[in-house]
Amino acid sequence: MTIKDCVKKYSNDLKLVTHIPAKEIEILIMFLLDKNPIWLHLNYNNEFEKENELQTLVKKRATNYPLEYITKKASFYGEQFIVNEGVLIPRPETEFLVENAFNILKEQKESKTVVEIGTGSGIISVMLALLIENIKIIAVDINPKALELAKQNAKKFGVLEKIDFRLSNLFENIFEENIFMVVSNPPYIANDYKLPKNVKFEPSNALFGGVLGDELLKNIIKETNDKKIQYLLCEIGFDQKKSLEEYFKEFNVEFHSFYKDYENFDRGFTLKFKK
Ligand SMILES: C[S@@+](CC[C@H](N)C(=O)[O-])C[C@H]1O[C@@H](n2cnc3c(N)ncnc32)[C@H](O)[C@@H]1O
């Protein structure tokens, strides 16, 4: 069977799990052959020799198993990151968090120390290390699998020496002083929220933030303030702006602003504490 026929035949099996079934079959074929899109389109009418392997992957994907866990790749901020089962798959909305941190950091004359809480695959820390020359990052997570993967990504992009990856529950293993900024995309979903089928394959300790969902966020806000760190930038759930804005009133805040994601949902904030 040709590549073209395979795309047509197997697209049907993915219609219920994705709105781009043909594209996903192409991605699986490229993954199996280790080829790029240009090669694929030049060879669309050629015989495809790995139909059995393709069939196995399509069956797996048809259970809602994420495509990124099959191909072990996800794009973020225009770069290709390595992903692995057991670690959260990067989401495009987290690009806003990187962009906002970058805009503050690029204005700084001296080298700054940034802490990332919950680094996962390392996307935020790796991107900041790539974008800002003078930076030292301490990136923590409670999940050893995440730290292992984040290190692989830092190595892939040549920024391993700029990031200190550490196993830590929030700030527990962070003893440094003079930290300039904390960035975090913490788990922020309420414990009883019913996840969509595809998200169920991702680790629950990367998703659930407590009974209401914003408990971990509030811990991060409080601890950042206690440690006298000036800036805090976090991703949040679409319905958490009001409760967090209320919580900010308990602190001496110089300014704060919320931002929306690509779908116009409230998705995060930048906060500066008064010195
Ligand atoms: C939503 S994921 C974000 C991962 C990555 N930063 C990203 O944006 O794709 C949250 C991460 O926080 C980690 N985490 C959960 N609770 C934590 C805690 N108490 N202290 C440190 N990290 C935690 C999880 O293991 C997970 O990797």
C-alpha cells in the first residue's frame, strides 16, 4: 500500500480523537520512517513498508493516548522538546509566561537568579536560558522523571550549565538568597474536576492543585513574598483570577496584571511585590 493510501485508510480510525486525523497519520508515518514533511510529500505515492507498526500506533492513539507520548516530541516556542510519559506535555499557552518573564529579564543589566517551581519537561527554564544570556536558573520539581527529562532538554539546547535542576517540594531545597524572580506553571486543577480523556494519560501530580485547585498557587505566592523575591509570574486556571486577586490584597503588592491565553481565557499573572 502507498503512503497516500495508508493516510486515507487509517485516518478513519482517528476521527473520534482528533480534528486532524490525516495530519496525525502523516506524523506517525514520519516518526516510523524518521523522515521530515518534505520527504513525505515527495514520496507520497511510494510503497509504505511499515504498515503493521503503523497499525499498532494508530490503535494506541485511538485510545486517546497522546500523540506526543508516541513520537516523544512536542513543539514549544518554536522549538522541538523531548517529551516522555510520566511528565506533562508542554501546552502552547505557557508561551505567554515565557514571553512575560523574558520582557522583564531582558531589561536587567546584571545577571539575575530565577527560580522555576514545577519545571516538568523544562520548557520554561530552557527557553529563558536560551533567550537571556546573563541568567542563573534553579528549576525544581517533585517528580524525578521530570527532572531527568528537563536535564535532557537542557542538554539538547546546550543550556545545562545555566540551570540547576533540583528535587524539591516548592521552595524546600532552595536556600539561595537574592532571587530576582519566580516563574511557575503549577498544578492548578481542582481535585474533583473530570479530565478530558486524553489528559488522563498525563501525571496527576502535574495537574491537580488541591480541593479548589488554587492552593498550590497560593502557597507559591506566600512563600515568594516571605522570601522577599520581587517578581512572581504564574500560569493559572481560567476561573481563578478573582480568588487570586483577592488573595493578593493580603500582601504588599507594587503592581499586578493578568493575561489571557490564545482562546481568551484568563491564564496567568505577573506580580511585583513592594521592596
Ligand atoms: C503543570 S506542570 C508544568 C510543567 C512545565 N513547567 C510546563 O509548563 O509544561 C506542573 C509541574 O509541577 C510539579 N509539581 C507538582 N507539585 C509540586 C511541588 N509541590 N513542588 C514542586 N513541583 C511540583 C509537577 O511534577 C509538574 O511537573
